[in-house]
Amino acid sequence: MNGSSPLLEAEDSLFFRLTTSENLREFDGLHVIVEGSLAGTDRLQVEWIGRQAV
């Protein structure tokens, strides 16, 4: 979390702001898989998010 905006760091060190009406605080600091569509160069409209098995 970056303030009130969820921020995703991808494996290739790119960052994306996640756009969703869901509260994503439960995923803060976890490895996740996100499905969605790009809504700009640095925004991802989240359709689904879940924990990644590590």
C-alpha cells in the first residue's frame, strides 16, 4: 500500500497502481497474482486478485 492507493511491484521491477473498489489491505506485503486490464501505462484495473503460492 502506498498511502491509500494499492501499488503492485511486478517481477520485472515495474510498478502499477491498482484500480478497484475492493479493499486490498489484506494483500499488503504478500506475493499475489492479479488479473485485469491496463488502464494506462501504470494503472491496472483489477478483475481478480489472490495470494500466490510460494
